[in-house]
Amino acid sequence: MSRPILHASDFSSASRPAFAKAIALAKANRAELVITHVLTPELPLVEDGYMSAALYRERQAAARRYGQTHLDQLVRRAKHAGVRARALLLEGAPADRVVRAARSRHANMIVIGTHGRTGLARLMVGSVANGIVSHARCPVLTVRGK
Amino acid sequence: MPDGSRDRPPRIILATDFSSEAEAAEAEAVRLSRALNAELILVHVAVESPPYGDTAEGGRQLERVYADEARWAESQLAERARRLASQGVPTGWRRRVGVPHEQIVKAAQDEHAAYIVIGSHGRGRAGRFLLGSVAERVARTAACPVVIVRPGDTAASRRPTPRAAPRHRAQGVRR
């Protein structure tokens, strides 16, 4: 069986062209598409103190719902395009989690978007992309965002 | 999207400097070409500094060195292209002169390439932070998608790692 293609999305417009490419490649390779998003745990701080455990749990749950909803949406679009797809919601340091997920699933390729060449956003997403490219054990396809 | 939407087969640029990194990238480029029914174009970029501030004889010597390099590179490119074509992947080649990442991106533009495939050196564990600067610059400036391949990446050399990834506190929510 062919190995899956892993697409990591931050749900921004920078990830959109990468998502399209991931679908095209999954189709061409008849590969399953694993669509992943990494939630970065927030610090449990509010104003000048720690937030209550209950509030922290609530916020975490909200973040997970947000991530899962958006992932499910992408999965639906991939399936609509005729690609076998599934969602994978992860938590932690984005580049690290994506690389590990690709490794444990023996992904054939990681497909990620990079921002264009403007401003802070490029630096941030660019650094995640860089982290993925320099640590991944499989080929990484980078697609410039719009 | 460029792949497959036009009559002409899509083109894939494989940037090569004939290193082992480039060999790993070649395997991936072949796989991609087959999957997309694409044409492969090998691109090699020679860096030539102008022979300024030199004696006339020195300048002529440098020109001879560059001419030798060009002949060698062209024979290498032609040989690889023939070998790949014999494996069923239609392959052409171009030799360009200039700044490598700029020329690779320009070649992709000129050929209306759907993808660029490029190798990047892996430098052991600590060095994994250092991405090849040419590959990084290509990924940053190319308009088309870029596949970055590091040695040991190819399907043929990949095998399942027996060691499970260490579990972290921040274990993901898996569904």
C-alpha cells in the first residue's frame, strides 16, 4: 500500500495552496491524506496570576473544538475531491509534532505552506516550516502562500 | 493548478550539483514525475566569477577551467538524462551560470515548472538545524511548490524505525 501524505495546516490563507497541492499529490499517488493541525498549549496565566484549573480546561477544550472543526472541514473537502483523508489533531511544539507524526505514520511526504515574503507572519510560519524541513526524515513540499 | 490542467505534460525541475544530496533528490523527482506523468528537467548551475583584476594569462587560464567544467557538467547532465529517459522518465537538461538559487528559480519560471525538487545536506543530529542555504532560498523565493529532500529520505532507503518515538507530556489528542 502506498504511504500517506501528511499535510499540516495552520488554517491560514498561507496553508490554502499547500492544501490544494496535497490533494493533487494524494490523488496522483493514490495515497491517503492525513491532515494535521498542532495546537500550542497556552500558558495558564491571566493578568497577574494563574488561571483556575477549570478555566484552563475550558479554554483547552475550546481550542480542541476549534482545531477539530477546522480539520473536519478540510477532511470533508478532501473527500469531496475524491481523496481518502483523515484528521489528526496534535498538541505541542508545531514543527516537532508534525515531524513525529510523519515519522510514526511513515509518511511519504509532508506538504506545508510558507508565507510570502512580508512581515512578521513570514518569520513565524517560516520558522515552523524551517523546523519541519530541517528535522523531517521524509521529503517536504513547501508551497508559497497567497 | 499547473499539474495536468494543460495539454503539455507538467515539468519538474530537478536541481543538481552532482552531490549525494542531489542523488537522493533524483529518486524523489523520478517518483514524482511518474506519479504526475511529468517531464523532468535537470538543472545545473555553475558559479563563475568574472576574471577581473587578473593578468591576461590568468584570465585565459580561468576561462579554460570554466570551459572544462562546462564540458564535464554537460556530459554528466546528458548521461543522467539518458539514463532517466531509458527508465521511462522523459528527461531534458539545462546548464546555467550564475547565483545558484536565483538560476534555479529562473529556470523554473522559464520552463513553467509545476515543481522544483532539490536536495539539502543533512549534517548529523546537531546540524539538522542547518538547512542547505540554496534549498532554503529556493523554497523561499520560488513561485512554484518546492520539494526538499535530504539524504536518506527516499522511499527506497526509508524503512520503519523500530524505536518508538518517546512519549511526551504534551501528547497529542489523537482521533
